[in-house]
Amino acid sequence: MKELHADELKEIAEARKTESLLLFDNHLYNGSYYLGGYSAECAIKVLIALKMKEFIFPDKNFANAVWTHDLKKLIDKSAISKIFNNKVENDPEFSANWSKVNQWNESSRYEQIPVEKANDLINALYDVNKGIYTWLRNNW
């Protein structure tokens, strides 16, 4: 994978969100679920990219840790991990949404996703007030 600037990751995150919603609206729940998870992954990676300093060679452990699809591990390496975890601990609705989003993984591409599971993820990600993607995007 090539190097990506935070602005490129923002565009990719927004594209995955749009694609996820279009697929959901067209009853294509497997793809909607899969791309919805990737929108969250890219949104978190924006926050990681914004944390990086130009001309600083990253620590190998850090670099290896962020080359993952594990959303919790990515949150933990982001600049907003303490704020995010505090919100999860103190906001029950946000916490419930994070529980749904954090169940996503890249192997979902091999699953048949029921409409209810896709709907739960879409709502947990994109809810205007308590959505995980919405919150991440607001912190770019």
C-alpha cells in the first residue's frame, strides 16, 4: 500500500461511507456492512495520520500496530484514544454503538450479513448524534 496523506484518507473514508449507504439503500447488505466497517477504519486512520510528524521516522512497534484492520487497536494508537475511551465509558448510547462497530472485521466480506446486522452497523456508524463515524469525523 502506498503512503497516504490524511486528506486522502478523509476522501477514502467519505467514499466508503457513501458506498456503504448506497448499497444499504439498494438492499445489498453484505457490501454495505463490509464497506461501512472500512469507513470507520479509514476515519480512525485519519486521526493516526494527523498525529504523525513530518520527517520523523516512526517507531517500528507503532508502525506495525497501525497496519491492522482491528478498530480497537487503531483507536488505541490514535491521538484521541483517551477522549474516545472516556466517551465510551460515560455515554451509554455511544458505548452501545461502539460495541456494534467494534464487532466488524475485514473477514466479514465472506459472510452473509442479515439486514438487521447491517442496519445496526449503519445506525451505529452514521447516527447524527451518537454515531461512531460521525464522532470520529467531527474530530478530524
